[in-house]
Amino acid sequence: MGDFYEMFYEDAVTASRALDLTLTSRSKDASGSRIPMCGLPHHAADGYLARLVEKGFRVAICEQVEDPKKAKGVVRREVVRVVSPGTFTQTAYLDDRAPTFLMGVVLQTQPAASREHDRYGMAVLDLSTGEFTTAEYDGDTGRQALRDDIAMLRPREVLLSSEDDLRPLLPDAPEPAITTVEPWTFDVDRARDALTEQLGTTGLDGFGLDNRPAAVAAAGAVLHYLRDTQKAQLQHVRSIAFRHTADAMVIDPSTMKHLEVVVSSEGTRKGSLLAELDHTVTVMGSRLLRAWLLRPLCRLDEVHDRLDAVEELAFRSVERAKLREVFKSVHDLERLVARAAMGTAGPRDLLGLQRSLATIPRLRAVLGPLEPPLLKSVCAQLDEVPDIRDAIEATLVSEPPALARDGGAIRDGVDVQLDELRGISRSGKEQIAAMEAAERARTGVGSLKIRFNRVFGYYIEVSKANLHAVPDDYHRKQTIAGGERFITPALKEFERKVLGADERILEREVRLFDALRDTVGATAERIQETARALARLDVLTGLAETAAVYDYTKPHVHDGDELLITEGRHPVVERQAAHAFVPNDVTLNATTHQVILLTGPNMGGKSTYLRQTALIVLMAQIGSFVPANRAKVPMTDRIFARVGASDNIARGQSTFMVEMQETANILHTATSRSLVLLDEIGRGTATYDGLSIAWAVAEHLATDAGARPKTLFATHYHE
Ligand SMILES: Nc1ncnc2c1ncn2[C@@H]1O[C@H](COP(=O)(O)OP(=O)(O)O)[C@@H](O)[C@H]1O
Ligand SMILES: [Mg+2]
């Protein structure tokens, strides 16, 4: 209402509590009781929205949808948008370096078939960037993998069909908001239609979604929900990727946690592998590096491509420094283009987008002579989108206001009509200024002033002492402490000109700005491609920087079987250790060194040795150099890390049970290409039992005829 959003009845009571707003009341309702009400200023709405969404509320935003001046009777209002945890995209309130995911999950059962034929579909969209991916999972093993993926992706909101009971698949912490939707929103045929329409294609084969009904259904439900709640164009959601489980190394959430890949044991980014490796300059690069670490590659050629690019950039320190310098002028292009597509970008956002695009010729010049194929292809994807860059530059002033309706965002010379109106406004203001001088001369009152306020518009102010000199044609409007305020017909005539023009200037500016924003939104796809290439380049350059600064070496990643590390270090511990880190060697292979049994006293460095081995493998498979003198790393399909519960037997049976179940799970799912770390397994029980269990597990891993994963086994039992 005007410059405020207001809430009434129960909404007002709830919101006033959640936001510490004062609860007041308006008029009375039919029964004569007062109507509770609270309000918040329009310009601060995003901050309040962020707090409500953070608390898990869903907020419907109603706005006037017609001009109050032109409306007959009550001004029409409509719900323009519904904001929920998974659809809140106000960049200022999001973590720059992490995605914000809305997820849909569906179960497709076959009639009269066993649970082994269950199929799960999952789709996940980051509305703030337009990144959209989907996957399928089969049977009981699939169910477990889905649960792991959900825990890893940390969606902020999950859509479930009211028919499926999938809540057990969702993590307890951080607990996502759950939105239950009607089962038909997961209907495959509707979903296919919604997807082809959104993606602007006739079929879904091009996205690898032919014969993926569960994935399609989940993606369709996500789209349906967005259309329902956002009521805005989603031009930045123009592609979807199907994730094959086999394309990436599998690292389950407990292993991720134990290895402290993206979060340290303290729950912070600091102290994690991500924090140590992250020498990216842009937030897009930072988000992408995180995504790479959560999903290391499983294809040898892709790993080699990344490693070759990192090697070149690590070696070329001058070029690397130049690239990193240029990246400083690159904004969060992914989120800016999404804001343009959703119609929420302001003038400064578009200017940030333009300045980011303007860096591209410089980046291409640096990249030009570099040979590695991945750098060549990134360079080819960097499109400066010159039409958009030039349009923004030509339209906006160099320091525009945050909002178009604040006025002054559009340059002179862009639009004839706007220039004319500005001319009128300017000359009116000049005439008023001239009038002040003329009236001073006429009345002989040197202190006479012409001023403006929102209530009277322009007025002439004369102080008490000079009131005797006021001419007859002045009409008194108001008496104030120091004097009186007057208007004259001539002054009002100028005012009509100025104010009329000013109002039309704003209307015109907003219209021109919206048109510019729509043009940018319509090219979202091209800008996104550039943004992704920029992010990739930033990650590769960042990894090269890390390699150079921390003295890492290029691992030899191969299709064979041998894991060989000479003088390996733990990438995080070596940076934090008070004393010099003592490097260690590792040899593991399927024949002579399949299991390493590591014994030694507490605090001997066993756990660190296990983790550093896994981290080196993981780093190699994202395409990073590694902390070692030399490293031969075989392509690894899974890493498992399990730690025994603490020595405290009092922690009880359940911890021990979980530990044994997880160990059993590893014994069942590991392959000969897996790396298994077992750290003090069996600790959670009496010494003798623990030792027996540890022994049995080690023996099984070493001698079982089936899979013989490379295994590192640490125990302080050394009988
Ligand atoms: N190679 C090493 N060089 C220097 N310090 C190390 C090394 N390995 C471990 N440490 C330090 O020694 C301490 C004990 O290491 P940890 O791996 O937990 O031992 P354990 O598992 O044998 O009890 C840790 O504080 C760690 O930072
Ligand atoms: Mg230990």
C-alpha cells in the first residue's frame, strides 16, 4: 500500500513475531473488533523476506497491478509472486559461494513389481543461476544413492508428491523445507510438455532425457512449481543436464564429511580442502570449484584435459597474473543474467553485467597463444555478446541509481521523447530559479526563497520581518514559525510544467530500462554460456595458482592399477601445522600392495596419512595438482572413508551398529577400482571384540575373491 507492504489478521500476528515488527490495528471488522495489522517499508522488503524465508515461511507478495490514479474504485491488487526457501533469489541475501537449490523428487513404482523395480527421479534447479540437472536411481541401491545425493546437494526446498512417502530420504540437518504438491504435477506427459516449452525444443533427446521418465517427471514438477509461484519469465532456464552416476566418482556424505572436503569438522568452510584450494577470483569460480570437488571426474580424457590446462597456467605465471587481474572486474554474471531474465535486475546489475562482458577481449588476448585443448575451447566459448554489451553501455549512465524508478539511469541522447521531457523540466527549473531573482528584485526582499516540498509543490517563502513587502498577487498558503509561504499563478504554471515533465520522465525511464532488461533477458542463454566459460577459466587459473604457490605437482592419472605417491602431504594439515609437515610415501596396487595395515600409537599420524591419500586421489580427479613430489593415480570409481566411533564405549550399541552396517555396506559395494579407508573401525566395542572385527574386515578385503579395493586400514591395536 503506497510505500508499504502490510499484513492483516493472523498474518500480521505471525509476521510481527517473526520480524519484530510493531503490531498495530486498523479499522474494525464487521463484528466491531479491531483488525491486527503490521507493515514494512517497500525499500526494505528484501531483507524482511530473507528473514521470513530463512525461518521456513512461504510469502505471497501482493502488489497494486494498476495505476492508483487511473483506477476506478478500489485499486486492483494481485499476488505477483510467492517466495519460498527454494525460490528466494535476492542475490544480496544469498551465499555468493554456494548454490541455492530447489529440488523435486518422485518415486515411480511398477504395478505388481518388487521394490527392486522402483525408480526414483530427482531434479534440482538453482533458480539464481538457471543451472538445472536431473538424475534417476533404481531399486534399493538407487534409493541409498539418492539419499546420499540429496545430503550432498543440500537443497533448500524439496517438492514431494502427496502420494509418495519420501521424507525418510531427506537429511535432518540442514533440514530442507518440504513442499507437498499434488501428484499430477509429477505426471510424465505434462512434464514433457512443460519441459519442451520451457527449453524451446520439440523433444528432450538432445538433453539425454529420452527414456528417462522419472527424471523428466521430477523436472516437470519443479518447472510447474516455478511457473505457479514466480509468475515471471524464466528465460535463463534454457537447458537441463542428465547426470549419469557413472560419470562421476562416488563419494558418499560420510566420506565427504570425514575428509573435510567442503566443510571442516568444525562445520565451517575454513579448514576444509575447498578453502585451501580456492584461489579463484570470482564467486562463480568459487561455486564451480565447490561443485567440482563434490563430483570428481570419472573419465580419463576429461581429467587429462583439465590437468593439461592447469599445467600450462601454472607454468605461465605472467599470463596467470594477467587473467587473475582481469577477473577482478568480473561480477556474478550467472546470477546477474538470471536477475535480468526474471525481471528483478536494476540498473547497477546491468552495468555489472556489461563490465563483466567488457573484460572478455582482454581474456581472449591472454588465452590466444595457449595450446591446451580445454583452454582453446573455453576461449571459444567466451562470447563478449557485443550487442548486449554495447546496448547497456549506450543506454545507462556510468553511475546509475539502484532502481530505475529512482530516475537518472538513462543517458541523454538515448530517446528523443525523454530528452524533450528533460529539456522541459530543466527549462522549467531554470525559469523558477530566474523567478526567484526577479521576485527578490521586485519586492526588495533579499532573503526571499523559492522552495519545494511534496505537500505544496513550489512556494515562495518570506520571513516575518519582510512580510510588509509582499505584493498583492501572492496567495498565502501557510504560516510557519519564521514567516509565511505563498504561491503565485505564474509559479504554479511553471510548476505544472516541471512536475508534469518529471513524472513523465520517470515513466519513460522505467519503460526504457525495462526494455533494455528484457533484451538482456532474451539473450540469457548466450550470456550464460560465457559465464560458465568464465567460471571454468577462473577455476583452472585458481588451481594453477594453488599449484604454483603451494608447490604441488602434476599427478599422472592413468587407467591402470597403481597408486604411487612419493613424499605426499596432507593439503590442509601441511598449511596449518605448527611444525614442518613430514611427507610420506604410499604404494597401493591390486597385486602386491592391496591392503596397507597401519598401526602405531595415538597421535602418530595414521589418520592424517589415510586422509591425505584419499585427498590426493580426489584432487587428481578434479584436475588439480597434488601435494606430493610425484604421484601416479589410477582412475578411482569410489572413495569410502569410515572412522570408528570414539574410544568411549559408553556411546552405546547404536553407534556401534551404525559403524558395522556402514562397514558391511562398503564390503558389498566397493569395486577393485575403489579406495577404502578404515580408520579405527571396531573401536566402539570392547578391545578384544574390536580387534576381532578389525581383523575379520581386513582379511575379507584382502582375500575375498570378488572386489579387492585398495584399502588403508589404521588401528592402534598392534597385537
Ligand atoms: N606427516 C605429518 N607431519 C606433521 N604433523 C603431522 C603429520 N601427520 C599428522 N600430524 C599431526 O599429528 C597429529 C596426530 O595426527 P593423527 O593423524 O590424528 O594421528 P593418529 O591418527 O595416529 O592418532 C595431528 O595434530 C596432525 O596435525
Ligand atoms: Mg587417528
